[in-house]
Amino acid sequence: MPQLNPAPWFAILMFSWLVFLTIIPTKVLNHVYPNGPTPLNMDKHKAQPWYWPWQ
């Protein structure tokens, strides 16, 4: 029964985790968005008190 031989499957598992942990995160972290977020107005918003009509 070849399924019980862990040698090739363990190597495939380790290689796939090596790819997932080294190559893919660097590609994701190096991704640059074409349009950056636009900053909103930096003025503080003055909060108005809100009175409940039934109190």
C-alpha cells in the first residue's frame, strides 16, 4: 500500500509549506496599490448632543 509510505508525501508537505511561508508572503507584502487612499479632512468634528424625544 503506497499511501502508507510517508517519504514522498512528507517532502511534498514540507516543500509546500516552505513556499507558503517564504515566497507568497513576500509577494503579498510587496504589492503596491495603484491609487493610494485619499486623506480625509483632518478637522475635528464637533459632536452635537442628541436628546431623546421621549425623555
